[in-house]
Amino acid sequence: MRDLSKNLIEFYDKLASWENETVRDSGMTLQQMHTLDVIGSNKGIRMKEITEKLGIVTGTLTVMIDRLTKLELVERVVNANDKRSFYIELTEKGSKLYQEHAHHHDMLAEELTHDLNSEEKEILNKIIEKILRRF
Amino acid sequence: MRDLSKNLIEFYDKLASWENETVRDSGMTLQQMHTLDVIGSNKGIRMKEITEKLGIVTGTLTVMIDRLTKLELVERVVNANDKRSFYIELTEKGSKLYQEHAHHHDMLAEELTHDLNSEEKEILNKIIEKILRRF
DNA sequence: CTAATTAGTTTGACTATCAAACAATATAAA
DNA sequence: TTTATATTGTTTGATAGTCAAACTAATTAG
């Protein structure tokens, strides 16, 4: 049997290329969509927290949020508790796009696991959860 | 139980952030390492074929190969059968780096599956292979 | 032999990224 | 409370990655 390491990497590559393609179709860049996804999945998140989740520095995010704001997908909301920072929120338009993309993810998962029976799906999910717990 | 779709995406994100971090430590960019990986895993590959595997256009790859060449990691080798194209080959230095990175992948797989027993590992591998076969 | 196709390069425009310097605010220490 | 330190986010300057489109050279089809 082929190495689990090689299979994992190939699996990752496939996911990456799928994600890339799907995002491009929506006219966004991968990074923009990823940022939108983090904001959509974390209500009331601040700039700093977003940078940590994305693994980028604040200067990079400033530019990104400027662009997403210009695209009317997100907005900066002042934080009364700490005037240095902002809450980043999705606009209506941003929320719609975020949900569309989440739906794409669901369809991807559907398609990936198409050849698995429901028992296999459950086992796969359990194993992945076990792996995720380790991080 | 949590959605398989969400878990898959989170799993992918974790892999991506691990890969990013690991590659940065080596002083390369993610794209450079990924390109090196494609070249290392496919002896005698041509520019055109690399672009297909990476999902980028030829113009982008020309610049990338120029850079990797300047870093003395790869070289263009003339193709006597088709004088329009080149074989891209790893240099000694490139080959060493490629192998180091492959080793990192092995260690990642080790670490990811640390909490799984050997039966679980085998099941996971079988399921992933089944998924990969679908593409 | 000419026309059409293919492989790769170049150019121009935009996005992503980091490091480092900076401003404004918040927190700790005196 | 006042001062020193730390944190949050912005700006600037440099480098890398990306695409589309125009281009060159070589191959293939008619």
C-alpha cells in the first residue's frame, strides 16, 4: 500500500486545487475568500485575531480589509471598549457570499465522500476529529 | 457529531498552516517549495506539464523557474526532440532540499496520526485512497 | 509549403506579503 | 496620578506571485 504521508499530501493538493478553482469562479482571490470565511465564522472578531487565524501580519490584513471594504463585503465597526481596535463584520453582500462559499464546501464534502458508504463516512469523520483534537 | 464538511475544511486549513510554517523556516516561499516538489516528484517534466500540475499559466512559471534557477535549485535542460520546450531538472542542491521537504511531510503524517492505532491508520489510508481514486 | 497550433518568454497591471517605522490607545509601575 | 511599556492597527518600501495579452520560435496539419 502506498505511503500514508504521500496520500495525505496528494489529498491536500487536491483540496487546494479545488478550492482555488472554485474561488476564482467567484471573481475573488483565494486569500480574500479565506479572510471572508474567517470573518463569517467568527462573529465580532477583531483585526488582530484575524491575523492570528490567517497566519499573516497586521500590515497585510489592513490592506486586505481595505480592499474587502471597497468591495462592500465587510466593514470596520468601532470597539467602544478598546478604541485602538475594530470589530470586522460582514455586510449583507459579504454574508451572502460567505454562505454561498460555505455551501460550496458542503458540496465538495459530498462529492469527495460519494464513493463511501455511511459507515465509512462516519469512521472518516471520527478519525479526522481525533486528528484535529491533537492541535 | 459535527459536520464532515466543516471538519474536512478545518483539517485542510491545519495542513495549510503547517505547510506554510514549515516552508518559511527553510527560507523559501510556499509556491517555490511546491514547484520544487512537483519537479522532484516527476523526473523529466516539462514547463507546460508543471503549469498544469500547479494550476498556473506559463508566464507565471517562467518567472518562477528563473528564480529557482538563480537560487541554483533547478536548471533548464534542452529537449532535443522538441526545441520549443525544456526539461526542468533539480540540481544537487535542489534535490537535497526536495528530499528534506519530503521528510518533513513524513514527519507531519507521523504526528497527525500519532493518536491513531495501526488499524485506524490503515482505515484512514484506505479511505483517502478511495477518495483520491475519484479524481 | 503554407497555415494553424504549441511551448515558452516578456510586459504591464494588480494582489499578497513582510519588516520596520509610526500613531493612538491601553495597561503596568513608580 | 503620572510616566513607562505594551498592544492594535496603519503606512511605506521592497519582493514575490498572478493573469492576460502580445510576442518568438518551433512543430504539426492541410
